[in-house]
Amino acid sequence: MVDAARHPNIEIRAYTEVERVDGFVGNFKVQLREKAKYVLADRCNGCGDCAEACPIEVPNYFEMNLAPRKAAYVPMSQSVPLIYNIDMDACIHCYKCVEACGKLEAIDFAMEDKLVWEDVGAIIMATGYTHFDPSLIPEYGYSRFPNVITAMEMERLNNSAGPTAGNLIRPSDKTNPKRLAFINCVGSRDKRFYPWCSNFCCMYSIKNAVLLKQMYPDCDITIYYMDIRTPSKGYEEFYDRAREMGVHFIQGRPSLVTEDEETHNLYVHAEDVSLGKVIEREYDMVMLNQAAIPQLDQNVMSSLMNISQSPGGWFMEYHPKLRPMDSPTDGVFLAGACQGPKDIPNSVAQGSAAAARAGRILHSDEWEIEPIVAYVWEDRCVSADGKKCGICYNACPYGAIEYEQGQAAKVITAKCHGCGACVAECPHNSITQMHFTDAQILAQIHAVLAKRPEEKIVAFRCHWCSYGGADLAGTSHFEYTANERGLRVMCSARMDTDFIYEAFRLGAGGVLYSGCHPQDCHYITGQIIGATRADRLKKAFDRMEMTPGRFRIEWISAAEGDKYARVLNEMQDVLDEIPKEELLAEIEKLRPTMEKRVRRLRSVPGVEAAYQFSEKLENIIVKEIIG
Amino acid sequence: MANKPKLAFYWAASCGGCEITITELGMRLVDFDEKVDIVFWPCAMDFKYDDVRALDDKEIDVCFFNGAIRNEENEEIAHLLRRKSKVLVAFGACSHLGGIPGLANLSDTESIIQRVYCTTPSLDQTRGTLPQISCKVPEGNICIPEMYDHVKTLAQIEEVDYFMPGCPPVVEQVWSVLQVILAGQLPKVGSTIGADAKTVCDVCPRQKGRSGLRIKEFKRPHEVELDPDTCFLAQGIICCGPATRAGCGLPCISANMPCRGCYGPPEGVVDQGSKLLSAIAALIDTDNPAELQKIMDTIVDPVGTFYRFSLADSILSELKHKRP
Amino acid sequence: MNHNPHAPETFADRVRNIPGGEHLEMCYSCGTCVSKCMIQQKVEPEYNPRRLLRLVMMEMEEEAYESPTTWLCSGCDLCYPACPQEIHISGVIGAVKSLAVEKGYTSPLDTVSVDESLCSGCAICVMVCPYEAPHLIEKIVDGVNDRFSEVDANRCMGCGICVASCPTGAIAREGVSNTDIVRQIPHEVVKTDAPSLMVFICDWSLRADADLEILESYPENVKVIHIPCSGRIDPQLALLSLRSGISGVLVCGCKSGECHYQRGTDVANCKISMLDRMFDQMDLADGRVRFVQIGTQDRGRIRKEIDQMLLHLTSLQEVC
Amino acid sequence: MTENKGKEDLRIGVYVCHCGNNIAGVIDPKEVVKFSEGLPGVVRATDTLYACADSGQRLIKEDIKKYGLNRVVVSACSVRMHEPTFRAAVAEAGLNPFLMEMANIREQCTWAHGHDKEGALDKAKDLTAAAIAKSSFLAPLDMIKVPVTKKAMVIGGGVAGISSALDLADQGIKTILVEKEPTIGGVMAQLNKTFPTMDCSI
């Protein structure tokens, strides 16, 4: 901590929150809210006279509310930076602090939150985790039985810098507890709350047991566990040491804690799994090892940074094995428990690793980004003919399109992120996207529907989420119908109505329209554009009386492999339920309508060639079947 | 005709319905009269109490006593008839269990008199006339029997040989009992006669409730259209059939009305109302106290419902009147 | 679905295929269900749902059928909301039990039976039973077609809810019949200065042995009658106790939702609440009869309840 | 121009990966090769044990020269896995990296349809055909170069954030460490000693 404060290259902005993030790799613009401390950082010398003078006491969150602090405070004496704060919610405006500060004049009640912009080339997310509230498990009695405490409370109670100066006492009568029970996995590995293993709690309760044994050798400590997980260097040895010191380990997850109302002693009910017997034991104090859970504002940060979340809410890494420090957004990296529960060594390691990953960018003078950007055929743009349009301008999530009536729309390549929203939205097919042109995608659609199209389900997936979801379905071996034919675009915003009509015109049995969940979109609002369009399509197909379920819209994240498989299987069920003749008849009936809707496509550059190519391809493929 | 059996009929606190049952025997009664001597029947013939007092003890062969014990007079005559009769039959629900008059045990004497003579809406309340036990008139002192503070059954004040339930007992049962008496084939003393051993449900032809059928709301017969082939309880209607002795011939059930319980508890059951409560409360489907209160609100008068005919005979009444 | 569609169906597959038997393999043997359940502690030391799941997973079919766990689980589902893997354990046990019954195994439990000379076929027992154990059968008796209740002994868990609800006293099991319980109510209690209290206790409502000790520690004036479930309480038992001269009646059951027999405590609550309304109508409502629901975490509450009740009864006596 | 309009003569090379048993355990890659050989523009089609391995990459690079390939289709795994690998490989052989197209016949085919071998083979052929079709219309593209602001931001001042910030700072990069609480340190600062060596946390 102190190293960070001393380092000339580090600028600590404490009591500051991120408001907004713009830009892209190498060129981020971040808006920060410097919350008003009501103390001038450059004048405060951390003497603490203001706190001494302050008459107001409130619970100190840093001490898990076990000790008070003043309204003028620092959370702890070693705070970095050591600048006092005035808690305006608690302050009664007696101005005793101003008096105490005297000539220093560091206190400024007129201070307001300040918004500042910072330009940075890379961002590392290290927002950490928070703790599960064990009062949600009523059977353990936390918040009702005074002597049931959390592990974090224990940390403060046995800490020499804590409120009791390291003297462990129990809350009900301030005596030293002699018999302690630690309960592991409180809220974690528990499908009712959080299914994951919180990673460090086993070691954490062993640590506390060892510490307490050292301080109070005659105290009796029992750790109730389901499994003890010690998969790091020195951990198993540490566990051995705890056993040698006489810490008891009982395999069995307690089902109940009861309390004697008079003594406030606690009784832990559990099955000793090794014995197969239910045991009830009396303790002076019970410590609950709470689950590590994502920060409560993880959603907010995730949408600010365009980072998707795993099902549990942790930040999603680009690849769990190959790129665990990278977020899916170029130039944004992940460190520590915000990506998943981690102990200190792992957090430090990932912090350093993320720094190294970020260094790759920050040490370069320029950074290459993929040229998958939009391009306007000026001769096709109606605005150039003086017509009023501007649809592309409105669709772009990045403001990367310049539009002025009378001139062809113009793409600012440096600002374009390549979602393809403008391309699909342009009603005149005047814009294309490099590497995902209409011709390229149409050629793919034709190829996968060359034979027995009525059996096929064409699945359009966005690159970042649904394509990842499909990958995860495969990696997890969640099997689904082999009639699926997946096609990839960068964002659901690129899924042109023409593609869907064309697939149905060619006789596809089903079409899936799939992208990310709205808050996860890699392109800010791309998904919203795609979703609006998909809903319109759905209505059109309903009007055409297409069998419901042949066209389906689903938002599937990269973490939802099971969902991808389920959706495809459900679509297959829909097809299986329609008798084949009926399906073919429906396809034939709708073909002229579809035909009409895709007719204008042929004028798009390259599309005619794609049709010709596809015809050749189809002939060969069909011949292959006959042969 | 000295060896013709001597019979007596008496009504205490009753509505007269039991008497009508006897008259409903019609012509059969005339034939019957040739085989027996009716020595006392104040409802139908002119007898005086002194006529009874003049009889030898146990001179009456069988006495049918209907009506509950409400006042001094009821009790006095009950003792008298017991003394003069070989066999004393509690005839009809009132003398058997207290019957409808027994519901008076919900209140005390004073509030009943207040209600009847002062606050009944149809009354001219300005008069404030109240009955007096004793009243001086020019001719002398007129006394009326004193009303007790609670209603008793016949068996609570005298030894009863047989119980014949019903409000009123049905005619055919009465006729067959009379035949039995004539034949001298009366069963064990203390038995219930003129009724079945089992309950109404045993003979009720309706389709009974199935597993897991529970009640969320009690309804009254006028609130729903009732299926004539399905058990009332299964339709959410309180029916006293499960805890009521059969023998009535199901007139209510056949008229698509639930059993009201007039035949009293079946063999072996002490307290009809609490047994019925135990059965019906177990059908309620709720784990929520507030909802339970709401469901119970749909039973308008629990005591009157479960103990309609047997309150005077109940432990509840006993508890109330044991209170200092 | 079978785990492996190509392999023959295993015992575990058959259990899984019965509704309720799914998710069996999710058990990671934490033991929460075992310690949440009170059967091992109170009835059968060999009872262990976790091990039964294990027996199924290990294809130990015979052992599973013979295990007391298969037969003793009353489906109270205390364990279900506590299971971190969200396994519907009683569902799995129920699946094993149904397979065992198919194989001809029978329940070793002491279950209720019907006295046909008293049963009038009203189907109250059919409706109130939490386990669908009783059902009506038709039979020709003396040439007349008559209906009777019959109890499936493999379903009956012996709670006695039907016994208390039967209006004719036709259904019972030993120790739980009307006569067996009424016999324990004294005929007449001599009035003394100290009030007397009758406690009808559902044994499941006292989780800790310490609580049972508290109950037994009271002097003569606190009489205790053990019932298998508070659902066994019949308001008549309370009335009979009061008639005998006992000053008050305390009925103890489990917290709603924690009843060992699913709905027993709710049934008891309905009965006592309704009795209370009757007392009220009769102007007798003075808190002499109370029903309390004791939760699994209410250690020592029994002492509080009895003391409070005795205090209340003393104050009633002083008024008189 | 944004794409090839079919004027240029296509010379497509198709590489169907076995990925050990991951693909070849479900389908026969040789079947896909046979199928591809007949498709328009394909001048070279072959299977390869591991396309991503050095040997596989070398094969592609040599073929580009040997057969004068101007399009490469790799039928193997996810683009999220090896697109950069194969782009780099074709670039080394002098071909524009954007003229390489992948078909995902592992994650999205053999792994997802392990019990439907016939269906998987059919799908693998279709996906390869689609990649060939797309490749026919690919155009060479150049990477876009953007400048880099040589400053970093670390959001969160816990143990991971501090360690990131120190490492960046030691590399000479100006770093802003943002913390929403009044002090940095995070959960770590609240801890007593830490396992397994019992150091102080601060």
C-alpha cells in the first residue's frame, strides 16, 4: 500500500468512482467522479485533530461495524492516502473540526463532487468482490444470535489493529470464548445462493484457527467442512500444521445453530459424515465463513466497460485458459477477484499478469486494430442525391458516421468499431462491412442450405456472445441437433432482414436470431438495434402465418452453452412436430413473399456474383448427394 | 283390561314437534289405543299432575318424556314420572341432548329474559313488562315455575332407561319402538332405541371426498348450487353427518340439505360437537394464521353449528356451569 | 433419462426415472439432510438419507430396500430447503420406497388400522391424511354393499391425524387410540393452591434432549401426555382434561412448515383456534387452552411456555 | 474495393484438421476433403493431424507457394481459438491474412454432436462449404493502426489493483489508481495475518 503511495508513477485517486468510459484500445477516455471529501487533500496533514474534535460517532464499516468512527474520519490509521474525510450524512455542522484544524484550513464545507476526464491507453479492472450476507441463511442465526459472527468480523476481532486490540471476545458478554466452531461454505457451494466454491475460505478458516491456537493454546476450535481444498503450494502443509496444533475438523455441513437464551452459548447440529452420526455440540462462539460474491455494482461496471458477466456475475474473461487476464474488450484487462474468487497470491499474480498484458499496448507507439469497418458506396447513398435519410447516422452506437443531406454519408474509420448496425439498417444497401459483406454472407447461407434445406436450422450468432455460447456448448459437450448451421457476424446489429428472408426463401426449416443480452453488448447499443429489427421480423412472420417457432429470437451469452443447446433442441422439436409435407407446403406458400422481399438485393455489388457462384456450388453439392 | 300396558307422554321444554310425531301415527294410534292404556298425555288429553301423583309407584309401564329441563316444573315432573314409571324414555333430541332449547346455554338467564321481554325488535319496548316468579293479584298469589340458569338434559337430572333421538324422532321409528315395547323386547337398559348404531355417512349414498381434498372456505347451502350426488363436506358445506347417528331416513340429505345433527352422536362418542369440530377442522387447508381466521369467519356460529342439538349435553356446557 | 442411453437401465436409472427421484447424483455428502432430520436422533440410529442416496448411486438395491431410511422418511421436507444441492431428498426416498413396494417389501412401521364395526365410510380420514394412506373400499356385509376405509400400510407414517379426526373412533394404532390417550387423563384432579397443567407434547417439537429434560423436570402438577404429532390432538382431549379439574391445557407442536408429518401442526392450529372461538362464544375464553408452535431453533422455549402458562393459570385462580 | 467480384481466378486450399481424436474421433476428415475437392475454386484439399501445430502451419505455408493459393480455408476449431494463428501463418507465406477463413468443425460440430456421427459429418461438410463460399468473396484488408496514450488506469485499489499499478509504474507507465473508498487496500487491509506464511496483510 505504502509502496503504491510513494511511487512517482502512481497517482492514487481515492474516494473516486468511474462515471463513464469512451474510446477504444489505446485511446480510452474515462470520466471520474471525485467525491467531495470536504477536506483539501493538499492541505490535510493527517494529524487527526478534526476527528478528535468531532462529537459524532457512527459505526465504522472498515471495522465491520464493530467499532465506531467519527463523522470526520479515516477508515483506519494506516489509510492511504492519509487524508481525512467528512461524512456529510452523519455531520451535524457544528464546525468543531474547522476550529480544530485551525491555521491549516484544510476543511472546506463548500466542496462538491468533481467530474474529470482522463485519457488512458489501457484499463485494468480490479474491482474485487464482496461478502455474502449470512443472515439470509436463518438456520445459522447470524444477526439474531450475538455470538454468531462472520469471518470478516473475526478478522477485526483478532487483529491487533482492530477494535479490541487483538483480544478475542465474544459479543454477548465480552468474555474470551474457549470453544469455537467455524462453519465453512456459508452461501457458497450452495445452489440456493451461490453455486461456486469461494476458493480461499478453507485456507482462511485454517489460518484463523492456527492464529487463535497460537494466541490461546487452550481454546478448542472445530472447523465444520464439506471438503478441505488446499490446492496451492504450502497449503496442504499448512492444513497439516493446523491438525497437529489440535484444531478439530469435522466433515459435515451443519444444518442448524441453536442458542441457549440465558448463556448465549451456541449448539451446532451436524452429521459427522465419517461417523454417519448426528452430533450436537456446544460452543461459545460460531464463525461463519461467508461466500465471496461479485460486487453489488458489478452490473454497472460491466455495462460501463462493455464486459460481459459469467452466470454468477463475475467479469467474463476472453478465454478461460488462454487469455484469462483479458476482457473481451480490447485494451481492458482483468485482475483479482472481480473475475472470480481468488486468494491473495493469485490476486497478486493476476494483477502483475494484467499489468504485463497492458504493457504490450502501452509500450507500443501504435496499436493495430482489425479493419472490419463499415464502408459507404457513395454512388448508392440516397443522401448524395439530396434525399433526406440519416438512418445510418442514427444507428451508429459510436457516432462514427458523418451525415449531411446532399452528401453521401461518411464513415470515420478510427471511430468505427465494426458492429455492422449501419450496414444492416441502410434501407438502400448502400453500406457494407469489410469482411462481412452481403455477398460473403449470402454465399454462406446458400452453401449451408444447398441440400435438404427444410431440415436445417440456420443460426445467426454474434461473435462475442452467442458464437461463444455455441463454442461453450461444444466444449461442455452439451449435445444438440446436428441440423444446426451456424453463421457468424460481429453483432446482432449486422443481422440484416435480407439474410433471414433469403434463408427462408431457400427453404430453411428454421432460423435462429441470436446475440448477446442487452446489457452485455460489445457495441454499446448494437443488440438493441438487432433486437428491434428481430421483433419486427417476428411480427412479419406471424402475419404470414408461419408456424411459430420456426423463427426464434434468443439472447445467449458466451457463458450460456447449455442455453444454446437447449434452444436449438427446442427448435428441432418444433420442426419434428410439423409433418414434412406440411412444412414443405408452408415453405412453398411463403416463397413468393420472401422472394419479393429480397429482390432488390441483387443490385448490391458482389451479390449477383455470389448468386452465380452459389448456383455452381449447389449443383455440385446436389450432384454429390445423387451420386 | 287390567293387563294392558300403561303408557305416559310428557312434554317439558319442547316445541311440540315430538307430540306431532305421535299424532302422525294417525289411524295406527287408534288401533294402538286398544292395546294400551294412555294414563298421562297433557298435550292431547286432559290430565292433571295430581292424576299422576295418585298412581302407584312404577305403575306406568313406559313413559315417553320429550323436552329439555328448563325450569323447576320440568324437573319436578321428571322426578315424578321417574318414580311412577317402570321405563323412562328420553324421547326426542331435547330430552336426549337438550336440543334447540339447549342453545340457551350460550347465554345466561338474565340476558335471555332481557332479549325476550325487552330488546326484541318486534316488541313494544316501552312496556318493560317482565315475568315475575310470584305475583300478587286480587285472587291471591300466582306463581310460575322458576327458570333455571341453564338447560339440562333429562339424563342429567334423572336416571333414563332408553334414549330415542331425533328432532323429532321419525314416525316409522316411533311405530317400531312401540311394537318392540308391546312385544316386551326392549334392549339393554341405557341403550339408544329407534336409531342405527353408525352415522349418517354410513347410509348416505353420496360420493365421498377423495384424498387430499381440503377446504379453503366454508359455504352455506344457499350460497352455492349443490351437487346432489357429492358429499357436502367435499363441496365445502358443513354437514353434521359424520358425527350424527343414522336412523332418520335421511330427509335432509334427500332434500339436498346437509345433516343438522339432530340424532346426536353415534355409539361410543361422548361429545358430538367437539368430535365434529375435530373432523371438520382437520379438513381446513392453511398454514397461515390470518388466512385461518378468514376461513373460520366463514363458519358463522361454530357452537350453534357443531352443537346444534347437543349443547346442553356437552362438556362445554358443563365447564361453563361448573364455573364459580 | 438414463445416463448412458446405450447401457442397460440401472437401479439408479430407475430411481431417477420416478418423478422426485431426479438429481440424485448431485449429492456431495455434506450431511445437512441427516442432521436437519430428527429421525436418527429420536427413532432410528441407522436412519441416514445421505447414505440411502449413496446406496442408490452404488447400485446396492437390496440394501436400499432394507434400509430403515426408505421406510421412515415422513416427507416433512425439513431437509429439502436446507440442501445446498437442492436435491428433493424425500422425493428420492419416495422413489426408492415405491420400487421397494413393487418388489414386495413392506413397511416395518406400526401403522393405523380400521375397525370396520365402527367405520361408517365418511372418508374424513381419506381427506385429512397427508400421505393418501386411507382410501374407501366397498364390501358386501350381510347382503348390503357397504363402504369402509382401508389403510395402505406402506403409505401410513403413523402420525395419528386421522385418529384424531375420525368422528367414530374407528381408526387407530396402539398407543395412539382414543382410549389409550384418554386413559392418561386423570379422572378427577384434587384442587390445590398450585394450578395444574396438562401438556400434550408432540415429541418432534422438542429437538434437543435438553428440552425433553426440561419438560420432565416439572413437579406433579404439570402432567405430560406424549402424542406422535400435534395433529393427533382432538379438542375433546382438551375438554376432558379441563372437566377433570385440570386448570389449563398446553398443546405443543412444531413450527408451521417444520411439521414432521407435513400438515399436523397446521391441523392442530385449526382445531385449537376453532375451539378457542367456541370458548369465546360460550364466554369461556380465558386462555386456559393454548397451542404453541415450537421451531427447530427455539431451544429452551418449552420452559418459557410452561412457565408462562402456569403464571397465567395462577392469576386466573387468584381472580376466582 | 471491398471484395473480390469473382474476376480473379480463385485458387483455394482447404485444410481439414483431425485435432487428434477431437474431430477425427467423430467424423472422417478425409470425407470432408473428398467433398471439398469438387467445390468451385478448390485446387488443393487435404487433411492434417493438427493444423495449428508447426507441421500443420508449415504445410499451409508451403502449399501457398507450391499451389499458388490465393485463399485458405481451415476447417478446424473456433475462430476464438486459432484465427490469429492461421492469419499469422498465411501472412508469413505472403498472403493477406484476411484471405484466410475458418470453419468451426470442432466446438460447433464434433464436440456438440458426438452421438450423431452422420449428422456431424454432414454438418462439417456444409460448414466447410460455407467457409469456401465466403472465402471466394474475401478481399485483402490492411490492419488499422491507432495511436496509444501511454498512461494506464487501474480501477480498484485492492491487492490485485495495487499489484497491477506497481508493476505498470515500475515499467515506467504513468498509472492512475482509482478507489471508491477513502483508502486503498480493499479486503486485504481488513485481514489479520495471511496464509500460509502468516505475514501481516498491510
